[in-house]
Amino acid sequence: MERANYERLRWRCIRRALLELDITLTRFLDGGEFEKLSDDQQQAFVELADMEDYDLWDLLTGKAEIDDSRLAHMVALIRKS
Amino acid sequence: MSIPVLKFDAVIVGAGGAGLRSAIQLSEAGLKTAVLSKVFPTRSHTVAAQGGVAASLGNSEEDHWTWHMYDTVKGSDWLGDQDAIEFMCKKANEVVVELEHYGMPFDRTDDGKIYQRPFGGHMSNFGEKPVRRSCAAADRTGHAMLHAMYQRNVKANTQFFVEWMALDLIRDEEGHVLGVTAMEMETGQIVIFHARATIFATGGAGRIFYSSTNAFINTGDGLGMAARAGIPLEDMEFWQFHPTGVAGAGVLITEGVRGEGGILRNSSKERFMERYAPNAKDLASRDVVSRAMATEIKEGRGCGVNKDYVLLDITHLDPATIMKRLPGIHEIGLQFAGVDCLKEPLPVVPTCHYQMGGIPTHYSGRVVAPKNGDVNSVVPGFYAGGECACASVHGANRLGTNSLLDLLVFGKSAGDSAVEDLKAGRAHRELPKDVADKTLARISALDNRKGGANVHETRLAMQRTMQDHAGVFRFGDMLKQGVEKILEVEKAARQLEIKDKSMAWNTARTEALEMENLIEVAKATMISAEARKESRGAHVRDDAPDTAEFPNGRNDKEWLKHTLFSPVDNSISYKPVNMQPLTVEAVALKTRSY
């Protein structure tokens, strides 16, 4: 991912409405997990990051599930990080 | 260097609840209105407000705004201005019904009215018994509110500048406010927003503390800009804390954990609450538990390398009970403390939640500051609402559900006042010749400095200083040391260095600029807290204890007054509390007890 695109994504992850997401997504990005992802996986991460805060948080805490297997797999990776 | 100038009737900084509510008033009045936000509006921290919004609709049982006013004055420990509190409580029904008309999906009673539920501190008949006053949309009230107001703004043609950061307030020699300088994050371009009215709705600054429930975005940008423009900050010593946040993360752990049998322990594994509250123990009230935790930490019985937290132990409880009765706690422990709470205790610490002080405003939303002997002289062209402002309705402590009400009432009020002033003929004033010089100098210094201070380390030093020296329970000696320490941190904050010099999406630069705002708030808080030698509301000092002469440590003879911190010379002055409501009798002083 190009630097500017990555930095925009990072900003949208480190400045969320909910503290819980700030911490979780910052940890994933700054811990170097994102760089290890394939292009498809990075795209899945971007799609998750675009979600509303509560919807994403419900996925990350297992309160909700998502049918899309790409996104579900990415949720699992973020939870493990 | 030529800086682009964008001309608007009004510029609003911040697109949370207060900013969006202000913008509706201005845009619907036909005024050309810009709203600047660091994030997309529905990502503002208002989203995190779950409890509801207070209004004495009386849908579920009898209620009256005067009862709400009484509760708010009492909650404020009599530091709230009674004219502003009357204004807010009286306006509550109107702003809630408006919100309903904007499409807010409030919970409903069987007969279709807005459902109301009880909330701590809200009582009927002047403190007699709890009343159902909170209007909510499930547990997503703030979220639903932002969506409804954002849509309304889109309809009214409000112009949003998303992912823009306002940098400095523009004032001319006579003190009039003429807009802001701002940075577009995508390009790094600096732009002047030249406006006839400038409204700040930038939220709180809870990130000055090491442990905070506030999202990372709450960096006090409005307060920093106001301070740099020479405007004093009011009552900054008053911050609301919650006893149990995950140490280091700030994520809240519900009081239900102690209700189910959770025990607080110090570094010796001692159940220390037995010493502080022999009967209630771990179930004592929030303030008692918070003070006990702070005392254990101060006296060296905290845990961890820095001995700066205590432990919340539920390992003796049946795992099945924990998973059934406390859903989420296991996940929170794993995610934010790296602890399996079924096997190990959780690290917890009293955690900052809400800022009661802020930019001084009249209840009309107009910013006021001392000038020519008048402590409440209006700063022409400048308005503020929501958590960044101090009207003052929360005084020394805020009641739950009054924060969403504050941002609706004073967001609207600031918007209305701006419309009134503009329609009365306020024109665009000429921009000063050096309009963007200070902003450009700050950016240039960041880009060119070598051997300066690291942003992350400086922020951490500030947060630890604030947590250790001006936390939930305060000690005279610690506050004195805290002032010295925060002034040292300030020196570093004035010498920040960033490695990334790129223009587009330079988040390092943005975080450095946020840090320059945070330090203004931290300094104001520490110096104001050291100066106030009594206990009142959320400001509780070890050396101002509960005595017969001064119940709860409150000393009305000397301290029934608002603090004004002057950022120009770090000095403190005071102004009287307004004890005169607009139309009803004053709520007379008495000891605050529940």
C-alpha cells in the first residue's frame, strides 16, 4: 500500500469514536501486523476500518458475526493481535 | 507565503454533538457555514455516550425542570452558575423534542411517547426520590444523535471539511475573533477560514491523563487554541473520574464486577477496602473507593513496576458465574490488560472520564473573558458549546445524562447567538497582516527542529505527571511537585521534533500539534488544582478533609468562586459563581449528600 494511503488508513484507525477501537486498531497497525497481510487481506482490513464503531466493536468482541469469510478471517486476526 | 483564504459566515470547529447542533441553527438561518473536523462527524467521541439525555418530559411519571435544576446545582456542589443551569434545564424538553423531529430513534413507551429511565442523581421533588428523566436510544444514544443531526445538516447545506485540523484562533488587535487557521490532512496545506462567527465545539481533553476513558481524539484542541490566543480557561481543576479503568488502557470495568464479589487488593494482596470502609468494603461509593485506591498507590502499595495500579480480583468466583453475569469482562481483560481474569486479577486505576471546566462562556454560548474590570466581557465573534466550554452548568461535578443535554442546549444556543449577532450586522473584519504567522512558525519549527523532544515520550511524561499528581484524590505536596513537573514537561512540549517531514497524511505532525494543545490543558489543570485549597465535587484534597466546620471539606466562605487560569502568565484569578437564576428562587447552599 502506498505511504499516503496507509497513513490515511492509520489516521482512521487511531482516531475512532470509541477508545476500545483506538487501542485495538492502533496495536494491530503499529505492531506490524498489517504489513504482513496480503493485498486482499489489507483490503479486508480497510473495509472493516470503514465500518461504524459499534458494528466493528461487536464483531471484534464476538457479539456479532459477519457472513463474508474474508472479513471474518480478518476479525479473527485482529482479535489475536 | 500566500495562504489561501476561505470566507464563511460561520466556522465551527468540531463535528460532535455540540458542533452539529450549532451548525443546524446557522445553516437553517441561511448562513454559509463550515464545519471542520479531524474525523468524519459520526466518528466523533459523542458516539461513546450511552446513558441518555436528561429532560423533564414527565412521560413516565411527574417531573419538572425546577427539580432537574435543583439536582444539577446540587450535583455541581453549588459551583454551577444558576442562571445557566436554569436555562439548560428549562430548554431540555425543547431540544429533545426537536431531536425527535430530526429523526432520532428514541426508545418508546407502549403509547408511543419517549421512554424515560432513571439515572444517578436525578430526583423528583427537590431530591426526594429517583425520577425517570433520561431519554435514550437503546445504549447508543450519542451515536443515534449524531446520525440524526448529521443528516439534518446535509439537508441544510452545511459544508463539512472532514479530516481537517484547526490550528490557531485568529484574533485582531481589538480582540475580535475572525476565524481559524487550519490544516488539510490529505495535503498538509494550511488554509485561513475567515468568518464572521467562530464556534468551538471541540470536546474534552481527557487524554491529558494516563488513564482515561476518552478516545484518542480528545486532545483539547479548542482549549489549546483559546489558551494560545490569550483566553483564560475556567475551573480546569474539576475532572470526573471512574474508580475502575483498566490500568494503562482506560477501558472501563463496570461496577457490577465488585457487585458480583470482585475484591480490590494492593501489592501485598491485602483486601485494603476493609480498612477504609469496614462495612461496605469493596461496595463503598465511587468516591470512597477511588480515594482508597489513590491512597494505596500514593503510599507505595500499588502494583507493577511503577507501583501505579491496584488489582481487581475475581479469581475466587465461579468461572461460569463470571461468564454469565459479567459478559465482556473476560474479553476486556484479555484485550486490554493481557490478563485472563478467571486466573489472574485485573490491574485497575481511577480513570478520567469528563472535563467540567473549559472555555468560559455565558449561557448564550458567547465566550467571555476579563477585560477592563469586567470578568465576563464578551469576546466578539467567538462562541463555544459542549465539553470544551464552561457555561458553567456542571460546576464541580456533572450528573450523568447532563453532558448530552449540555451539548444540545449550548450547541443550539451558541448557534442562535451567532445568528443573532450576524443578523445584527456583524461584518467580516479585516484579517491582521500577520494572520497565519504563528501557525506557520509552529509548523516550521516542528519540521526543522533537530535534537528536540519525542512526541510520544513527552505525552507519556505529561500523562503520568497528571495521573500521579492531580488524579482522583489530591495531596497538597503532590500538587506542588506536580506544578514543577508539568512546567518541565511543558518545556519539552515546546521543543517537539518529528522525523516525518512529508506533507500528505503526516500523522506524526498532527500528533505533535495535538500535544501542543494537550499541554495547555494539563498545565491549566495542575496549577488550578494546586491553587484551590478546599475539596468540592470532583476536586478532593487530602488536606481539606470532612470536618464539622467544612462538611466534605468544602469551604464556601473562601472558595465559592470560579477559577480562571490565564495562559499568558500561568496566573490564577477568580470570578463569582452566579447564584441568581433567571426566574426562580436560588437553590440555597447546603451540604451535598446523597
